[in-house]
Amino acid sequence: LFHGEFDMLNSVLIAVDGSPQADAVVTLAQQILSSQSAEVHVICVVDSGYLSPEDEKGSEILDGLVYPAAQHEHQAARQIIMRAVSRLEERGYRVTGNILPGEPVTVIIREAARLKAGLIVMGHRHLSALKRWAEPSVVKEVIDLANCPVLVENQFSA
């Protein structure tokens, strides 16, 4: 690893999703960060249609209707973020965690720029040829558009 090159990182963006690989992405970030001085930002990007403002009870959307799919998606994203943040905090890192609405590539690139991230850490989902044709690779697009290095956890997880 190019460990010495990453010692000076001030801000790292970790993008996780609901895949089994999310834990491996956090582990990879922990391995590369030798210093707890870096600010670590964990994000989970959720389709905008699944993220609606909740009322103070957290059970109904402001229009008074209940959207089970949106609630499930938001709850899953919240658990993913909480797990990643908890693991990093246990190691002494300063961590923020956010669920962000939108298209993953756009959101990851925007957040990396906003946070002035020196590194993006994310996973690769190993899609079949047919799936890659239907769903372009988020990792490939992020690598193409990012203004900082992108570290990809490439371990296959079923």
C-alpha cells in the first residue's frame, strides 16, 4: 500500500450501500488511515423518491400518509450509516454520517468536492455483464469524475 501518501489526508469520504461489502469498505478505510486526525465522512445515497421529510413522530410523512417502502429504505440506510460510524468511532476517528438523496455518482462527486475530500473509499459490486449493461458502474463513473483518488474495495462478496 501507499501508506505514507495517505498520512496527510484531512478529509476522507466513505460511500457505503446496503451490500454485504459495506463492512469491507469500512475495514479498508481503517487500514489506510494511519492517523485519527482525518475527518471521516460516511454517506449512504438513497433514491430521492424514498427520502421524504418525516414528521416528529417519524412514522408518517408530512402529508399524513404512510409510505412503507420509503420508511424501510430510510431505516436500512440509517442502520448502514450507524454501523459504519460506530466502527470508526471505536477506533478514535472523528466521523459524521449522512443519508443523502439522489443519484449515487452525482451525490458522491458533489460531497467529495464540498468536503474537499482527499480520498473517496467505496466498494465495487461485481455486476454480471447484463447488469453492467443495464446499470452502469457507479465506481467507474466516480473514478472518471472525481477530483481526488478513489480507493475501491474489490473483494467479492456474495
